[in-house]
Amino acid sequence: MTQLRRVLYLDAALWAVAGIALLIFPRLVLVDLAGLPVYPEYVWVRAVGVVTLALAMLMVLVAQNAEQTWFWTWAFIFTEGALAILFGLKAAFWSSGATAFWWVAAASSAALAAALLWGVARAYAERPESSPEGS
């Protein structure tokens, strides 16, 4: 469980930093770092920042109760894996600039998905076998 907790805490910290950055500095993140066009309004980006902070909080909750909730990590594996694919496609086919940003995002999400998957496998192997009822 220790490895799973560490990965969940690391992932939560990264999501929290991303959420705060999107909430406070949406134009800097999207335009200057990600190479996206300037938008007239960034309220939807700030909303995504709020959601990423909530995701980070959920990761911390799962990590704190990993013995009972380790299987909830599958939701985070799905999230990181899907984002790795989406960011990779953006970098490979849809990026007009700042492709390095999107490749780093794709590689980071893929690495976190793999680390979470490894942590779940370890947690599954370490879980206590349930005894038959009535024994």
C-alpha cells in the first residue's frame, strides 16, 4: 500500500498545482505554455481548475484509506490513461505550436497511469485474503 499511497499523493500534488494554475493564471497556462489561441473569456478554464482541485482531494482521500479503497484508483488510472492518449494525439496531429508542452503532458500522464497501475497491482497482491463466512 505504501507505493500506491506515494503515487496517489504525487498525482494529487500535480493535479492540485495544475488546478491552481488554471484557476489563477488561465491565460498564462493556455496561451503562453500550451500555445493555444487567446480566448475572450476563461471562466471555463477556471472551472476546470476547480474540478482538478476536487480530483486531487479525491486522490488524497483514496490514499488515506488505501487499505479499504485501493480499487478506486482505477478511476484515476482511466483518467491519466485517457489524458495521455488525448494529449499525445494533440501533440502528434492537432498542435500548431508548443508541441513540447503536449508531449510532456502526454508522457507525464502515461507515466502516472503506469505508476498507478503498478501500485494497484501491488495493493491487490498485498490485500488480505478474505476468510470464508462462518469459519
